[in-house]
Amino acid sequence: MLDISPVLLLSSGIIFLLVVARLNSCLFKPLLKHMDDRTASIKKDLEDAKSNGADVDGLLAEANEIISKAKKEAAAIREQAYKEAKDSADAKLASAKSNLEAKSAEFAKNLQDETKALRDSLVSSMPQFNESLKAKLSSI
């Protein structure tokens, strides 16, 4: 019924081992080498990414430091400009105030002079008013 031929069985086993050896050398070893190389490449890329992340963190910290310094300088410049503008405005205000005080003093002096001139004029024309008043009273 079953006849197993030892020569055929042995030759099939040898052919199977030769095919496995040939596949191993031509397919499996290069495939495993490629997979190992890819794993190593991925590990290297991850390490580079971590290194770049650290570099980015350092650069980000440096950028934040530069921004804070720039903000401080801007605040100092703004404060200085505000102080200069305030000093200039105070100087202009003082100048205008002294100018107004001088004009006010001159106006007061002119007013006193006019008051004195009017009083002198009224005092000098007082006898004429008295005579005119007496003449009107006598005519009544």
C-alpha cells in the first residue's frame, strides 16, 4: 500500500535543505540585515530628535531671555521719553506761567495808572461840576 522510497525521501529532504539554505542566504539574511539597519536608523533618529529637542529648548530659553531684555529696555526708553516730555512740558508751563504773571502785573500797573488818571481828571473837573450843580439848584 504505502511504499516509501528511501531514495526519493532522502532526495526530497536534501532538496528541501538546499532550498532553505539558498533562501536563508539570498532572502532571510538580507531581510534581517535590512530590518536591523532600519531599527538602528530609527534609534539614531530618535536620539537626534531628543538632541534637537534639547537644542530647541535651549534656543527657546535664549529667545525668551532676549525678549525679556528687550521689554526691559523698551520700558526704560519709554520711561526716559516720558520723563523728558514731562520736563519739557513743565518748562513750557513755567514759561507760560511767568509770561502770564508778567502780563498780569503789567495790566494791573496800567489799570492803576488809568485809575489815577481818571481820579485826577475827576478831581480837576470837580469845580466845574460844583458850579454846574449850584447853577441847577439855583434855577430850581
